Amino acid sequence: VLCLSIRGVQEEDPPDAQLMRLDNMLLAEGVAGPEKGGGAAVAAAAAAAAGSITDNSIEHSDYRAKLTQIRQIYHTELEKYEQACNEFTTHVMNLLREQSRTRPISPKEIERMVNIIHRKFSSIQMQLKQSTCEAVMILRSRFLDARRKRRNFSKQATEILNEYFYSHLSNPYPSEEAKEELAKKCSITVSQVSNWFGNKRIRYKKNIGKFQEEANLYAAKTAVTATQAVAAAVHNSQDNSPSTPNTGRPGYPIDILYLCTDYFSPVDPH
DNA sequence: TGCAATGATTCTAT
DNA sequence: ATAGAATCATTGCA
């Protein structure tokens, strides 16, 4: 009876429950806001994942595949141990039965033996579970760390972002709507736009000299655009050559004026 | 292969 | 919540 109850426990969830919870939480896709959720672990996972909701389905399926692989290995190993345990148990039982001819063996003794064997195998299975959990955790941390799969934005996207940045140099903080539009134009996410502007502001401020050339380039670019726009608006289609961006025009974007000033960077080196 | 550029994350302060 | 700052990890070029 004891033997059966032990086996019953082994075949069921209890030790397995932790693992299942683990990869359930990993597979959770929606990752909605803070739910009433089961355990603290689930909540923590949700909070961690909330930071990087980027629907990169390719990476995700890759991740799922690896997770499935881990689980498969785990289950085959588990089955192997289970089988070995059973085989060994019957082997011992046979031995005991053989011995019972020469000496009396109480059922209690048999029970004790079986119990010992199962405890041993159980601890081995525990180790297996533990290492599997570790593998899953490593996989998870790798998946969540987007730095590992960073890709540079396309040149076109960078161009668009830079154009906005340098034409709003006095206040390079795009509104939510502006961010959305930029994201759409650049084929990136809104949070990527936010990241870009965060990085750009700090790096520009840190070393304006390094960005001076770039600033002039984009200033000239917007100047040309503005000039053309003004020209078009006025219907003043004279034979002006567009290659000479004039300065000091009335229709200028005001932010260009900040290019050579220290408005957006009172950098104090100390 | 070393290094600067760059996108993303984490931490702190407001 | 958000910006700034520091830092991490990868990319791409000389």
C-alpha cells in the first residue's frame, strides 16, 4: 500500500507542478497588467515581461521550440528513471522472494526496501527537475534580454528620426502622437522611438561637438525642405536653383536657430 | 580583432 | 510615470 501510494505521488504533479508553473508563465503571451494571479513568481514574470512587449513572432517561436525541446528531454529522462526504478524494484522483489525460501521475510521488510529504493530514485528525479528548471530560467533570461538580439535601424529610419530630432532641437521631446507617427514611418515600435530619443538626447548633450556635422547636415536638409515648401506655397516657381539653401528666410523652422547655440545643452563637465 | 556606434535595460531622482 | 545617466550587449567598420 505504501509503495503504491508513493508511486501514485510520483506519477502525479506535486514536484512537477513547479516546473509546469514555470513554463506556463513563460509561455504566457498576452502579459496583461497586474492580475490577481496565482503566485508571486507569476506576477514578477509579468512585470518583467511588460517592459519589452515586442511582437517578434520569429524569436518567440524559436523560444517556444527550445522550451519544448527542454521539456521533451525532461519527460523522456523522467520516464527513463521511472522505468529504471520499476525494473530495479521488481529485481529486488525477486531477490527477496528467492531469499524467502531460506529465511523468513516479513512484508514489512519488503515494504521498507521498496520504500528506500523509491526514495533514492525520487531524489534523482528531483535533481533532474532542478536542472531542467535552471535550463528554463537561463532560456527565459536570454529571451527577455533584448540586448542580445539588437539590430540597427535601417538607414531610412535613422534619417527620419534624425530629421525630427534636429528640427525640434529646442525641445526634442516628441508627443505620444508624434512618436506614433515616427514609429509608423520608421517601422519600429513606439518604445523604440522613445529609446532612440532618450539615447539621442543624452548623447547629443554629452558631446555636441561630435554631432555638429550631423546637426548641420540635417539643418541644411530641413532648410531646403522648408524653402521648397515656402516656394511651393507661394507659387513662386521662379528659376531658382535648389542647390543653394539661403539663410535668414522668414519661413525658417525656428529650431535651426538653436543649432549653433547652447540652448539644449548647458553641459557642465564637472 | 579592437573599438566606436548604437539599441536596450536598469537605476535614480523628480 | 518620465527623463537622465550609467551600463550592457551587439553591430559594423578600419
